[in-house]
Amino acid sequence: MFIKIAPKVRVYLPKEQLQFIDKYRKYDFFRSSQLEVHEINIAKSLADKSIFVRKKLDNDVQYALNRKIRFNNGSKK
């Protein structure tokens, strides 16, 4: 599935990352200490792709879903 970050900018996400987004979409924010070990790497890669917004705290990292992204099914118009 493609996710639109900005006009003319799309990012492809595999199923594993989509499942992670669906799992944490309902939260306003979450911390890396609340995640499992393999989920931390997924959250980092999604933050690098601008899907999640990352805020570094003193002892932890806080993530939130980027509100400006749009989900696209990948079909051409």
C-alpha cells in the first residue's frame, strides 16, 4: 500500500508496517518503552519515512502518527 506524505511524494509500506500502523493508530502518542523489541525497529523506520513523528525525551522516545499523511490504495488514476 502507498501512503501519500506530500503532493507527488508516496511511500510504499509492506504488510508488517501497515499492521503496526493499524495497531497504534488509535493512540495519540506512544513511547518506545511501551513497544516490544521488534516493534522498536519498525517504529524507527516509519519515523524515517515520515509516517510517524518522533520526539526525543530525556530517557525515552515518543512517537505520534503524522496527521498530514493520506492512505492510498496504490491504484493509478
